[in-house]
Amino acid sequence: MPSSNASAMVGDIDRQSGIPIYVQLREILRAHIAAACPPGSALPSERDLAERFGLARMTVRQAIDALVGEEVIERVVGLGTFVRKPKLDLQVKLTSYSEEMQRRGMVPAAKVLSFEQIGASAFLARELQLEEGTPLVRFRRLLLADNEPMSVDENFIPAHRVPGLLDEAPPTSLYNVLSERYGLVMEWGEDMIEATAASPSTARLLNVEVGTPLLKIQRHAFVARAMVDYSVSYYRADRYKLWVPLQRPGVRPTRNYASGYRP
């Protein structure tokens, strides 16, 4: 991970200016980040910045704190301060994860964790409105963008809806296969979104600490009145922010909203 050199930074502190010194340093750092520091880059240490600009460490820390508060940079305990990777808008819709990542200029990928038939547990039977023990296709994946883990997704589909699905290789786009091969075009769905903490197994997959905040989204997706898919997704909260467009009932929308993604 590239480290920034304080001596190479452009700009100086004007002590005659009426602008607070920490604000001047904050803007010098902001300009340096924009010009020379890709996301994930390390910034100079507080000591290096203090020496470069002839400032007290407290003043340097105040400038850094301001940028941390703006989510421009982030502190990693024991490692230093880094340029924060931008959060992706998460507007949940019945569209493709792959298409959305490509639209953002990122390379999507998925690691299949399980693709199998199971019997519906009491919980899954209740969620899918089926009898307990009903055969289900379980499809669990780790979704990535630019080789970085983004979310863990698990879908449960009544097996009688997708005969032969398990005879083929796991699909790269589940909803495309459901639509093109089985005529199951998801028409509407219901999402329940909540905050949760990363379990040991999910934390390991997402490369975060146990207990890290995650966005958990449970979805029931329907074709007409029939539920076809129940899914649970865990998104890294440090990489996503939830965007929910609102509209007053009966008022025609005045803009087109960019679609979010789903598997």
C-alpha cells in the first residue's frame, strides 16, 4: 500500500492569514489526496506532517480529525491513516449486481460458497410459505468488486420452481437464469433492512473484524403472487451507504433514479 511523503506535499501555512492554521492544513491535505493519493493510500504520520509544516502535533491532529469526520480519510489502529475508499450507494432493486458494478467501472466477481439442495427448516418454511422439509435450492456466494469482498448473499428457491438448475454449473447471474431459463421474472419484492454485527464466519469472508457493523437485508421476491426467492445478504457497512428515493403517493416522479443492484 503506497505511503505518501510529507516532504513532497505542495503548499505552505500562511501564519498571517485569518484562516485557522488547522483549516489551512486540512485543505492542503485535501488537495494532496485529490491529486496524488488513490483510495487506500497511506498518509504521512502526524510527526512527519508536524515537521514538514512546522506545527504542533495537536494542530495536525485537529486537521486530520476534520477529514476523518468528513469520511475523506480513516484511521486504522496500529497502522496509520489512509485515504478512505468511497462508499457505494446501495439502492436495493431487482437488478443485476454484475451490471451495477460494471456501470461503476469496477470488475465484479463471485465466489460460490454453496450450491445445493436442502430441506426447508422451520424458519425457511415460514419465510417461503412452504411446508417444512420442502426441497430448496440454496445458493450462497461471496460477491466481490475489484477483488475486494463486498457482501455475502444467500438465496433460497423452491426446488420445484427450478428443475435441473443444480445439474448445471452455478449461474453467474441468478436472476438472469431464473428469467431466461424458467420464465421467472421477479416483479416485486419486500426488503427488511437492519444493522447487525459480523459473526466470525461472515467476518472472515468479508475480511473485517468480528463484530464489525454490517447491513443485513432480507428479501422476499415474487412472481405475481407467488414467492420465488427468499434471500439474506450481509453488506460491508464501510463500503455501502443506503440510498432510498422517496415519493409522495399520487405524485408523478420528476426524475429517473439510477438502479441499484441485486444478485
